[in-house]
Amino acid sequence: MRNLVSIILAAGEGTRMKSTFPKVLHQICGQPMLVYVLKAVLRAGCGKNYLVVGHKGEKIIEVLRNFLPLRKRGIEFVKQTKLLGSGHAVLQVKKDLRGYRGNVLVVYGDLPLLSGRTLNRLIQTHYKQDNSLTILGATLENPYGYGRIIEKSNGKGIRIVEERNATPKERRINRVNVGVYCFRAEDLFKAIDKIKPDNRKREYYLTDAVEILGEMGKRVGMVITKDSREVEGVNNRKQLVNIQKYVNMKNLERLLLTGVTIVDPSSTFIDFTVRVGRDTIIYPGSTILGKTRIGENCKLGPYAFIQNCQIENGVEVRASFIYGAKIAKGAKVGPFSHIRPGTFVGEGARVGNFCEVKKSRIGRGTKVSHLSYIGDAFLGKGINIGAGTITCNFDGVRKNITRIGDNTFVGSDAKFIAPVKIGKGAVIGAGSTITEDVPAGKLAIARARQVIKDKKRKK
């Protein structure tokens, strides 16, 4: 393992995001942008990783625990109680690195496209040139918002000027600092101790360490990234959306190359965390999110919305919303169905148009074809549910369960007042309101007898 640790800066408020949510937790294709940065840093082979948090730091820690085994990956949290700039943020780690004589990789937490490959190139250059500091830079067509890398007039050394402090001439420079550095640890903290808040915001800028090290006679090097897209930061919602489009398209390209057909990538959104089997076809307007797992030979869409689901081989989903459900082999859902969390749709079963299923189990080959609500119910195999059927599961205090046995026939517009149990092979007459258990093989009719009378006309 390299003699290398990392410091990831994630304490800023991100005011330009106009959000009550920490900037680094805004999601890109199913993962907070900070998770992308952490994964890139971990690929660089750092022994320990110090994540500096400040604004809503507890929320950042809570969310990250859902994505990474923090302790196992050597990730520790350091609190910046006063947000006094990037230099002050790095200074918070000084006591943790007392006596450390290795190198320190410093990365901003809002660079979700940064790759481990680029970090490794920066680190290797740092070692090879025996630099005190090596900066990662980029040449951008539009450098707005970035600190400019400026070479000193005597040709010896460089300095970095933040956008807000730059002169009009300096703002025309398109070589920029992207917020990634590799320092020799002892030189890093010597330089930080000399930083002064001589700027408009009275903050301690880490970028000032560049000029300070040069003045100390230390060797400062630079690596220019080969792909400027990789170092695009996120400061506002527009940049967030642009990066998400880019990541989504890369993800769709990956799926296409693994044997998945995506009919119209421009109208399809799939989280990075989703897995899809080969020969599955995804039609336009579909969105697939979370930890969804999709089997082979499925047909999804158009306009399917699927989140945190298990979809087995050969399933068809048309224009429907499905959350937290499992859909078994060969089942069909939609169009215009709503499948809610905790639902299991069995092999070869069907949930048709304008149906809602909530926390229920639908057995193999059972058909709920149209205009029905199935909630807190256990339906066996081979059942036919007529149009307009409702399981009345809520009594005003608690949810109650409906159980319908195998091969039962339920006529249209039936109502089941739960809790109620229907035996195997029973027949429920259309329009019935069932309030009591029905034995297996029996016919149940619970409706008023039809009466026909002569029509009386007013004279």
C-alpha cells in the first residue's frame, strides 16, 4: 500500500444549489455525488481517508453509511465547526496526521466524474518528480467559476487566483485549478500555518499554499487532465443536471454493450445501481431506479417506472409504476397499474390495466385483469379476479387480511370486507359484498335479489 492518505472536503454549504440539503448528497443516477468521489479516491489506494464535514455533517454520515462500509474502507469523519475556507478545513486533520511523513491527496467532494485513473496519474507524477505539491489542472473553453492557474512573471512557480478575486485579465486565462492536490504532508501543514485570510470573504484558501510553497523554495508541479469533462464540478442545479445526463448516457451505453436493447436512450433513465439481463428490451419513457434487478428477455415500457424491484426473466411491464416489489417469471403488469411495496406477483400472473396492488401476494397464473384494488391480501394460484373487485382492508383502526384460495372465481364488482377467508375453488357472485368466510368449493352470493315491477306512469 502507498504511503498515502486522503482528505476529502465536504463541509461547504453549497449556497448556489439553493437547497436545504448538503450539496455533496445530491444524487447522480442513484448515488450521492460524494460517493463517486470516495470510490475514485479508494481506487487510488489511500491507506486512510479523512472526510471533512461541516454543514449538516450528521446527515452526510447517515447517508454514506447506506452506500459504503465506512470503517472497513478506512473512512473517518472530521468536523469543521466554523466554515472558514478550504485551508481551514484541511487544518482540521492536522492533529490526526501528527508525526505522519507520507503524502496527502486532497480532493473536493463535488467532482463526481473524477476517476481513479486520473488520481493515480497525479500521484505517480508527484512521486516521480519528488514534488512538495502536485496540482491537477485542466484547460477549459469556459473557465467561469474556477480558480485560475497563473505562472509568475519570472517563470518560477505558480499561483492560483479564485474567480471572485481575479482581475478581468486573469479571468481570461483558461487553465484552471480543479481542486485536487497531492502534498508532501510536512510541507502541507507548514504552508497552511502561513495562510492568511486576505480576501473578500476572510477565508483561509488552500490555494494560497501553492504560492507559499513556491516562496519556500519547494518544488511545485502540475498535471493537466486528459479529459476536462472528468473534472467538472457541481455548484448549481444546472451543472448537476448536465452531469447526470452524462453519467446516465454512459450507463446506458454500458447496458447496450452487455446485450440490453434500449430503444430510445434520450428518453430513458436508469440508475447506475440497476442491473439488467441480456435480451431485455426497454422502451421509450422508462425510468428504472435504486437497487432494481431485472432478468433476461423482459419487455419494459413504454413509460415504465420501476424502483427497488426484483424482476425475473420474461416479465412484461407496460406504462406502470412498481415500487419495492418482486415480479416472478413470465408475469405481466399493466398498462396503468400501480404495484406498491411488499407485493409479490407470481409466475405467469397478470395485473392488468388500472389496478392497484399493495403489500399482497398474487399466486402463479392468477389474473387481476382490470380496475381492481388488492391490498393486504394473499391470493392463491389460478384465480380469476373480475373487474372492479376490492379488498376492503382498512376498518378505520387497523389493516386486515383477505385470503383467497387456489382456483377461485371472483365475479365483477365483488367486495371483500377483511378479515375474510375464501376456500379453494369457491365462486363469488358478481356484485357480492363478502363479510364472512366462504368454504372451499361453495358459491357465495351476497346481494339484493333483483325485483321487476310494472312501471307506473303519472297521468
